[in-house]
Amino acid sequence: MPVELYHLIAFLTSVTFVLWTIPDVKTLGLKLGIVDRPNARKIHKNPVVRVGGVSIFAGTIAALATIWLIGGFSSLAPHKVTELWVVIIGSIFYFGIGFADDIFNLTPLSRLLMQIVVATGCWYMGVRIDFISFPVYSLIKIYWLSLPITVIWLVGMANAINWMDGVDGLAAGVSGIAAFVMLVVTLFMDQPAAALVAAALAGGALGFLRYNFNPAQIFMGDGGAYFMGFTLAAVGIIGLVKTTAITAVLLPYLILAVPIIDMSTVIFSRISKGKSPFIADKSHLHHWLLKSGISQRQTVLFIYTLTFWVGSLALGFSNIPSGWGYAIGATMILVWQVWQVWRDSRNRK
């Protein structure tokens, strides 16, 4: 069987599983009262089930299990199979941490400590960042710094995606776009193991949008957000950073630039105001866009376009055929979206 066919099967299996299970998860969540209730910081007006991440998680894992059962892992190099299993196990733990928070409302410190422990375990098992690109044209081996940098990357991305989950469809769409770009790039760079995870995750995230796009019928919760954020970060490590190519090492940070910059800006803003970086507020990009007067849907579509644009730059830098053509097209779409946002915000003042 062609290797690419396994990736298509992973994507379709994940999409199908998510679409099939969401109604049941929603019904069960309502019966058990596992809902996200409105408050001063949140945008939604009615209680919404907050454990939709169960379907994203189950769909992604089911897709990868299917590929394993039909022999898709046998075509991979043994060390890549090991990395793949480490990512899968790590993602299960990250989902568990988030799901426990959805049910029991864990403290921020307890969540952070558990995330650090799991990320450290993944580093110990070989999912690690060993090189950084600095300056742009050289690679530097980071030796003992590998552990803290890897942990910061894995923990940071899990929380960055979670922090973006403040508007209907935003976190799922951004994650789906990023996962799809990673799928294309890792396939082009002959990293089929990482591409399998990216395909499954892209299917789960994009399938979830059927019920999560505005007006959302269900939220993914911390379980889904932590799962997707960690998995995206881990795919970036095993599929791109480990190739030791200068350009490839930079690609995960470019593909995930939107949540990275959003999180970094929010942390700096909170600290500069003398606030704890762990206390939620309305300083995210989507909050600023909503304050400008545009709708939830337009806010989400603008950030989708921004995510697609940085992803298209990654296609260009990875030297994919016509990659820079896609980047030019994405730039034109982004310019149009910026004009739309500017026009609508002016009209609503």
C-alpha cells in the first residue's frame, strides 16, 4: 500500500469518528452537567458542554490505532516507531490532565506540574529538541539546555492552544490548519511517522468544527486543547526539528507562530501590569478584535487567515513546489481580510 494512503486513511478515520461521536458526547455532557457556564470574561450566553475534546482525542487515537492494525507502522524506521509511540502516550497523558481539569477544576500549579512531568518523560524517551537555529544560517547543539527548551516548547504549546480557546471554533480551526500544514511539510521532507499524527489530528480538529464553529454546540474543553497543543508541538519535534536541517528546525515555530505570539504577548501584558500570567483576562488577540466591533465569525476567520498565511510561508521556506506561490496567494487573502476588518470596525463605531 502506498505510504500516502495511510495518511489519507488516518485523516478520514479521525474525521468520521469525531462526527459520529460528538452528538453522544454532547448528550452525555448535558446529562452529567459538565458544561461551561457564562461569566463576565466569557462570550457565550448559555451553558455549553465543555468536553468535546473527548471526541477529538478518541478520533485521533482511533485513527492511529487503525493504521497500526492494518500494518502502517511496519513501513517506518524502528526509531521513528518509538518516537511515534512516545508522542501517542504523551498526548494521552496531556488529554487526561485537561479532562481532569474539565471535571474537577484543578489548580493552575497542579496542572503545570503534571504537564512538566509528562514533557520531561517524553524528553527522556527521545522526543527532544537537540538543536536551535541561531543565527538563521547555522545550527547549534544545545546539550543540557535540551531538557528545559523541550519542556517549555511542549508545555507552552499545550497552554497556548488552550488560551486561544476563547471564541467559537478558534482553537480547533487554528490547530486544524497548523496540523494540515505540518502534514504537507512532513510528507515533503520524508517524515511519514510525524505526518501520520498530523493527518489524524487535522481530521479530528477539522471534523470538530462541524459542531464548534459559531454558534458552537459544544466546546473542546481543556482536555481537547491540551491534547492538540501538545500533539502539534510533538509533531514539530519528531518531524521537523530532528531533521537537523536549518530551515526545518525553524518551521514548527513559524507554523505555530500565531498561538506562540498570542501567548507571549498576553504573558508580557499581564506581567507588565503586575498581574499573574496564569490569571485569565481579555488581553488575547481575539478579545482585541472583538473590542474593535467585528463579529465572532469575522474574528475567527481573520485569525484563520493569519494562521494560513504563516503556514504558507512555511511551505515556501521548505521549498515545496509552488510553495511561494501559495504564500503569495495567502498574502493577498490576508490583505483582503485586513481591509475587511478595518472597514467593518470603522462602520461599527
